[in-house]
Amino acid sequence: MSFRFPLATTSWDKAEYAAIQKVVDSGMFTMGPLVKSFEEQFAAFTGSRHAVMVNSGSSANLLMVAALFYTSNDTLRLQPGDEVIVPAVSWSTTFYPLHQYGLKLKFVDVDLQTLNFDLTQLEAAVSDRTRMIMAVNLLGNSNDFARIRKIIDGRNIVLVEDNCESMGATYQGRQTGTFGVMGSFSAFFSHHISTMEGGIIVTDDEELYHVLLSLRAHGWTRNLPKFNHVTGEKSDDPFEESFRFVLPGYNFRPLEMSGAVGIEQVKKLPHIVAERRRNGGLWQKVMGDHPDLIIQQEIGASSWFGFSIVIHPGSSLTREQLTERLNELGFECRPIVAGNFTKNPVMRYFNAEIFDDLPNADRIDSHGLFIGNHHYPIDEAILLLRDL
């Protein structure tokens, strides 16, 4: 089915295709200097010391969790069975790496207005067993990191961000994805920038950066600097060091084409975010006081991944009716991320606890959806929705 107003559209033009062609002409397809250049430019954009590009945002989440098991920093290092607090509404690969590394997941509710952590419930859920909080910035919207910092102040709790949907969002003038010890980003087609498939991790911690470099490519030492926090000093024998394995890693390397495209995309990122914010301003003006529908409340400066709609409790409107009406108007729509994730059958495999009730996640799951936002003006689409 073709929609007049799709969820996502391409942000590529001739620059990206030319960048790919240059890589094809070079014959160098695997990760190389263009990936490195993109990492440096993306780190500069976020204000981070280090960036590591991988093949997807999901892989970025997995590598972040893995790195916390292989760091030598006792304050950061996790152990199987450690408790991690997560929001009940997020994408599947927020949760899977935590399960795969033997952590105990504690699910808490989200706020019906912001779609991020219900901060009152988060504060109540933190216990002496809590070792990590995975903060998910949903649909372009920052968490309230000042409040989260107050909650964990003085506790040995690691803060990590899944920022895959919120590239370019800021809180108190600082880029989201940089408030935790590490933050993940996605460069999938439907996200703020696209490198075909792709993901990025940013961190200011040099040891974690070196651990990530090794884990990304087989757990070998080849991509580590001569002096590093994983092995100390590498030998000068490239034959030996090219095939020396020190960590149980993966092959999450991106293609050189993805790095080349990323260089062109990151140049456009400020404009992309600015246009999405302009659309977001109109969206708030048109839909902010709707009698039946709740829209996302902005924290800081959202990068407006998409526009969420939750039917107000007490309204007689059903999601089926809302979806049908949106489709008639030409809008493609989908559930809000994965809804209340605890309702999925895969939960039977997790070591998990649901803290208290999840009424807001349930409401989002049964009465929520979102429509697309884009990197160009969509006034016509937003104004069509005034009479929903």
C-alpha cells in the first residue's frame, strides 16, 4: 500500500551516491579510513571524545553491554545477575543484550506525556541490587537527566543510554547519548541519518573505547592503538598482532560504503534536525490541546523522530477507528516502538521483574501509535490532522 504521508523517506541525494561510487572504484569495501573519518566527525557533532561505528544500532547496544563486562574499572564492571532497570516501552534490542549477558531486567512504567521513564516509579524501583539504568530516549525525546542524576547520586549505578531514536536531541544544551558512560545511535533508513544499516557508540571513557574497538572486530588487537587499555603495549610485529585475540568479540564492523555515506549525512544533520524541530513546533501548536489525543511532551529540545498519538483515557475513540481515519487521510502509522514489551512471549526467556503496575505502558500498547516526521516541511500533513 502506498501512503501519501509515509513513516520515512530518504535523506540521500547525489552526494551519497557519489560517495558510494568512490568506494566501489577504490575496491576497498571493508572498514577503513572513511569509517574512521565518519567516527571523528560524529564524535565532534556529539561533543564526545570517542565514537565507534558498527553495523547497526542493535549491535551498538550489544557492544555497550559487552564492554561493561570486560572493563577493568570496578565501578563500571557488571556481573551476571546484576539488576538493570529498563523502561517497559522500547525496542526489542534494548533488552536482548541485557538478557544475553545474564543480567536481571527490572521493568518500570513510562510517563504517558513524555513516553520516557516514569521518574517517580524509577526512583521507587532503584534498590541496593541495582547496578545499571538503561535510559531510552524515545522518539527523539530526551529523558530528564537532571532528575535521573539525583536519583542515582551517591549510588554505584552505571547510566547507559539507548539513543537510537533521538540523534540530535539535546537536554540543557547537551546532546543526548552523552549523559551516560556510553550512548548508542542508529543510522538505519528510517532514522535521522541513514548509512544503509549502521550504528554508533559514543563515550568519553578511553578504556571503554579500546574495549569496544576490540569487541567490534573479533576481539583481536589489530585495531587497537600501540598503547591501549586492553593489552598495554602491542608488539611491533604486524603478523603477530593481526591475529591475536584477547576478548570474546563479534564481527560488527561497518562497510566502508557506510562510512562514506555517513560523512555526507553528518554534514546534513544540523539541517535535518532543524527541519524536524520546525515541524515539531507546528505539530505542538496544532495538536497540543486536542480533546481526545495526547501528544508527546518535549523535554529539552526534541529531534522529533516521529509524532506519537495516544488516545486520552476516557475518550470513546478506539485505535482501530483512529488508524482507519489516518489511513483514509493518507498517513502510514505504526505502534509506538514495540508497545508494552512485557506483553511479548519472548519474556519467558528473561530473568525479569515487573516493578509495580504498568498502566501507562498498557495504555500506549492498546491506544497509541505514531506517524512520520521528516527532514523537510510537512505543514500540509500536520494541518490535515486538526479535525481528527
